[in-house]
Amino acid sequence: MIAVRLVIGARGDLVSAEAVGHAGRGPAGADIVCAAATVLLRTTLGILSKDAGVAVEANTAGRGTLSFRVATFQEAALPLLRYAGGFLLEGLGSLEREYPGAVDVQVERLPNERTRTVEE
């Protein structure tokens, strides 16, 4: 099973994402559920990493593990981070519903911004 943990800030912004494991729905390297989860997460990481207003720290240590967090961001990047959060919630949630037992998405919503660093 792919265990996914998403942390969403009080303003709906993506704070972090972590995925560990394999869906087990096909042979290694040919599992469509793993491929779909990987595309969603890597695309989000790639887009955030290319935005000058967002600093991302990532761990892509090996197959079956991917995590990243938004270390800092400029206020102007908040809409992008909100979109990224919604994108992952919808995409990974859809996989979880379509392939029960293969993907488990846990969402933590931060009650306030005390843990967030915002650059001016």
C-alpha cells in the first residue's frame, strides 16, 4: 500500500507531502497505481521547485519513497500553494477511492500559521 500524508496550512496551502510504499497492483515498474501517484507527486514537486517564490526541500532517496516540504514561500506564491494542495487532495483522493487498499491518504490540517515561515 502507498501511505500518503499531506499537510495543509490554515489558508489551504500545501505544507508538505510524503508517500511511502507500493500499491501492489502490478509488477514492479508496471503498476499503474504507483505510476499515477508518482506522476501527481513529482509533477507537484517539479512545479513548486521551479517557482522563484517557493523554497522546497525534497527527499527522493529511492523507489517507493518521496517526500517534500515547503520550507519558505513569498506571499505572492500562496495561490500556487493552494492550488498544489487542492491538486494533490483531488488526485490522490481519487486514486484512494478507485483503488481501495492500494492507497491510503491521511490529511493533517494546520489550525494556524505558527509553524509557517513566510518571506516578505
